[in-house]
Amino acid sequence: MQSISRKDLIRRACSFAEPFRISSGESFRLEDVDPEDTLHLEAEDKPLAKEALTMGIELLAEYQDKLYAQDSWGLLLIFQAMDAAGKDGTIKHVMSGVNPQGCQVSSFKAPTSVDLDHDYLWRCMQCLPERGRIGIFNRSYYEDTLVVRVHPELLEHQKIPPELVGKDIWKERFKDIRHFESYLSRNGIIVRKFFLHVSKKEQKRRFLERLNNPEKNWKFSAADIRERAFWEDYMAAYEDMIRHTASDEAPWYVVPANNKWFTRVAVAAAIIETLDSLNLRYPKVGEEARRELESARQALEAEKA
Ligand code: ATP
Ligand code: MG
């Protein structure tokens, strides 16, 4: 593994990301993705996978440096999942090598009264990444097609004129989101979306771990159990959302999430694949700037001390 070349690492990253990428949703079915899936990797491959992840993280840092220097493309990474699927840990691990100045994480919880005084994309628009940066959304405007769909009473809090809330509201939201993501893509803000797909059984195991381990108690909230009771509704909402919002320019990656080590490898792979496709380069210094550099060098060398 140590001797794996850069080219090989990128090739492998693409092969790990590709099986989970949904670019066209028509035939997508959530039941076709097994949360336990680790492709061909077994538990004994874990140390190798971790080593590959370490190298992948270094590669990501290099890409991000170029992204920042080039100051032209931006990257928006959206993470959606049921509770305890590992969003926080995945974001923490995968982005651990990246310069904090070039990366910003925004978490979207229940909307505030100020948020509710605006359209539902508004609060997310404030947090879009600048050119040269990576923006991470921990939850996003997709919640407005998920939790709000599972609990339609939340829609009433959104203060939308009642005549605009019809039976096609979810289809309309999907359409708005597709257009919004096209708009971003056409402006050089690349959008990649991750659904970390954990099973109901594994969620139970992780909740119990949080309850039984005092150091993890803080992660548990009674609301998590309440939402768990709506599991089937959430899965239906996720499936419909992916079917309607997966596109070539803004694909979903539906990543098996029962094995955290594998989730991290697959997510890192998808980000590497994306950044590699941009052919990022450090900007070339022009003739005039080169002359300035040369005279700066001469001035420094001429200094006495
Ligand atoms: P963690 O539990 O790891 O801290 P989290 O993302 O689950 O992270 P919470 O504070 O537990 O954070 O939950 C945020 C809650 O806010 C979720 O239940 C989510 O569904 C809800 N939420 C997010 N966006 C909206 C929205 N637009 N309308 C209503 N509820 C929302
Ligand atoms: Mg939570």
C-alpha cells in the first residue's frame, strides 16, 4: 500500500466512488443499496483501507490548496442522513487534512424565526462556499423535503401563502432544487450530495451505545428516538428525493454507512474523484509578475543583514 502511486490512488478512488454515484434517479431504489456493503473489502482489509484513507486525505489537502490558489471553482458538499449514521465523524475524518481557511462547515438544525421569515433556500444561500473554498452542509435545504414531508405540520410554520401549498409541493421543491443546483454548477460551484445510508438495526445499536457509555451520553437526544419511529416514512422521503434530484451535474452518492471505516473511504473517494475531474493547477505567473518576483529576490539578496 505504501508504494501505491498517486495515479493508482486516484484510479482506486474512482472505483470506490462509482458504485454509489446516482446521476439519474429514475430507476433508483433505496432497497438496492445494502447499508452493510463494503464492496469487496473484508474486516481484515480495515488497516489497509485506513492507510488508503490517510493517503487520500493528503491528496485532498493538495487538491484543496490548488482550488484555493486558483480561486475559480468552489465545492459544495452536502451531507444528509438519519441520526447516528456518522455524518459528523465522516466530515471530521475526511476533511481532517484540509486547511481550515479553505473550508467551512455549516450545520442546519430546526429553522429559527428569522429563517422562517424567508424562503427555505435562504439560510443555506448565506453559507454557500466562495470560489476557491470547500463548503460543507451538515444537513441542508433537503430537510425541507424530508423532515418537513414526514411531519407536514412543519410546513404550516413556514408561513407560505396557503394557496401556494398544494399536493404537488414536493415535486415543486424538487424542481426548484434541481434548478438551484444547475445554477450553482453553471457558476462554477460544484455540488456533490451524500446520503449516508445506515440500517435501522445499526441505528439501534449506536443509540444503545450512546445510552450505555457515559462519554457518549451527550450525543443522545430523546428527539432521536421519536424520529426513529418514522423510519419507513423517512426512507420513502429519501428515496423520492434522490429519484428527483440526482443529476449529472449534482449527483447523489448513496454510501453504505453501517461500517464507519468504509463510509469514510467511500466519501473521501467521491471527493477525490470530483476534485480530480477539475484538472486543478496552480495559477501560472505572468511575465510582468515574474519580473516583479525577480526584482524582489534581488532586493532581498542585496540586503546586508
Ligand atoms: P447531532 O445530533 O449529531 O448533533 P443533528 O444534525 O442531528 O446533529 P440535531 O440538533 O440533533 O442535529 O437535529 C437537527 C434537527 O433539525 C433534525 O432533527 C432535523 O431534521 C431538524 N431540521 C433541520 N432542518 C429543518 C427544517 N428545515 N425544518 C424542520 N426541522 C429541521
Ligand atoms: Mg441529532
